[in-house]
Amino acid sequence: MAFDILYKRKTEIDFISGEVSRLGKNHEIPTPLNDLMYKMIKVKEGMYSWMINIGKLKKIKTNFPVLVAKKAIPINICKKLISEINSSKSFDDMIMGGRSRINKGSKNFKNYLKDSRYSLKLFKKFNSKIFFKKVEKIFKIRFKENTWINLNNPKSFNPKKFTPKRKVNSKELKKLLGNNYRNPILNLDIDFSVSKGGYRLRPHRDDVNRLYNFLIYLTDIPKKNGGSLILYKKKSKKNIRKNFRRFPKDRELKVVKEFTPRQGTVIFFKSTPNSYHGVKRFKEFNCPKRFFIYGSYAFNKPVIWSFENNNYFPTIIPNKKRMLTSFHDSNYLLKKTV
């Protein structure tokens, strides 16, 4: 049972202490210490095992691998998380016209988790190799054929590591990522966010070191107010492309799927070269703020992708301007295999 709690699994407490309590009641024998232990374990189970149900993840028909689960996180947990984000004393930054973030790796993030019980539990669940393996296994089961695969499996999972959020130019970014793609180290990147009116995200693909991305909606937002995650694909029909730009022009794309924010919905997707997505402009009018959690499982090196035996390698576009890595432009270029 101790290992069940350690690895955030459902325990056998119902068949042990639960049975003792039941027999005690049937024979009118008090079992106060046993009852107390039973309640404590059930509370612990509730924090870990039932904080998120990834068993609900279902395959969505798109041009890159996407899994979605409605009501994967209980409403009461969502409300607790909203309360904790809303009570945060400070945020690390504000980006994209109105998104305030608390980022893993910052001093502020550590202080936030100290005061945020449910955020800490959710973070611990995601920040583990076991949980990552569960998510990866679901992707492998749901997407067996004609799918994107990562060519370099991670050497290890480092729960303490994170992708630095500092301003660099393209030359510094190349040095940071390196040119040896083998034996990457995997880590979790995550932020607890709230966005006000005006927040918007143009169509793009995430950083080249990301393997899986995820989004957790904590609030219901009416469709008319925007704030929806939008998935795109290229208009031109080509089975194999020579390159994938990170920031394609709007006229090159068409909408494939739109996800209106619904409380407790969880979305996972592979950060493939064609995983174009964006967020419709959020209008904060007669509706709550857009509370959400966004993150990824990322390498300390670029991810090399393959589709139908065609390998794609990233290249960073030269830029002398110092900016966050998430704003740097990059292309995935096709390298034919023999």
C-alpha cells in the first residue's frame, strides 16, 4: 500500500481497513484507529489517483496526433486550482496580450507551490516518469499506423530540470540546444496561467525541443468570448513536405478543429513539425477569466521527427535580437533516408 501511495495508484484500502470497519459495525465493535487510517488513505487517494483521469483520453481526427478527455479533472479540483492561481501574490511574466504565467523553475513557482496544495499535487503527478510513460503508452495504442515518431528516445527523466525562460539570440539558442541529438534528457515544463481580455496566440508550432504538449482548461468560457484552442493544417495537399515553417502565414492554413474552453477538459498532442495551433482572441465580457495550465514534456535537445521514413531536422532562423526561445523562428527540414 505504501508503494501505491508513492506511485499515486489506487490502493487496496477498501478490502483491508474498509472490511475491518464493516465487520466492526456488523458486530458492534468500535474500530476508531482503523476508521481514521481508512479516511486518511482515502483522502490521499483522492489527491493523487483521482486528480486527473487520463483513461478518458480519446483520439481526435486531425493531421497530427491529438488526444482529448472531457471532465478528466473533477470540477471541485478545478475550482481549487483556480482559487490557488487567483490567490498568487505574483506572476513571472505577461505575454501574448494578457496571459500571466507562473513558470516551473522560477523562485516564484517554488513559493507558489508552497502555498498551493492542489497545484502541488497536480505538479507532482505530471512531473514523474511513470505518468509520462502512461501518456506515451496511450498515444502508442491510439495511433498505431501512419503516425509521427520521435527518433531518439530519452536517456532519462529529470524531474528537477526545466527549459530556461531567458532571452537569447539565435546564435546563443543554437549553442544552448547543441547539435548532438542522441541520448536526450526528458523533463516537464509547466505553467499555471490566467489570461484577461485581449489574449491571443497566432498559428504556430511549439519549440523544437518539445515532444508532447498539454492544455488543461479550468474554466468554462462561452464560445462567443473566444479563448478557444484552434488546430490548423496546410491548405495545399502534399503527402510529404520538404519543410515546415514554425510561423506559417494565416492564408496558408485552414482550421481543422476548435476546442472551446470547458472546465476539466484535458488536451494532449505531439509537438510534431505540422502541429500548428493557436488561440482565438479572448474577449473578457460577462464571463470569467481564462484559467488554464499549459505544459510539455521536452528534451534538452531538439526532437528529430520521422513520418513514413522521412526524417525532419530543425534549423534555427538567424536573428540578432535577444528574446525568449518561444519567440524564435525555426524550420523543420526534410532529410531523405536511403
